[in-house]
Amino acid sequence: MARRMLVVHMGGLGDFLLSCRALECLARDFVIELLGRPARLELAVAGGIAEKVHNIESSGFESLFIAVSYTHLTLPTKRIV
């Protein structure tokens, strides 16, 4: 049974292109699936590096990459010396 690896990639196109060599090395020992934005990650499938691409926006993982707002927190009004 082939070992599988999910690689999460949320970077831009340039970052992805630079990571392709590392993905090729991983693909020697693992079946690679990618999680991110399909428009750029499909290049890895077309190039034979990855088997499948999963869209991060429809996977439920997108909440891990959303900036957290701390505006609801209140700071103490009493000065501590």
C-alpha cells in the first residue's frame, strides 16, 4: 500500500513553483495530494508530481488561515505601575 501525504500550500504562484522540486522529492516515497487553491496547484498534477488537488475553500480548513480579530477584547483602564 502506497504511503500518502497531504501538502497544504497557501502561498502564491512563485512560492509554489519554487516548492515543486521538494514536491518531486517527496513524490518518490509518497503519493502526494495538495490542499490549497486549485488554479495553481493543478500544475503539479499536470506535471505528474501530485495525484490530486483539494480546494481549501471547500474543505473546511480555510478557517485555519483567517486572521483573528481582537477588537472585542477590552484593555484594563486602571494604570498598573
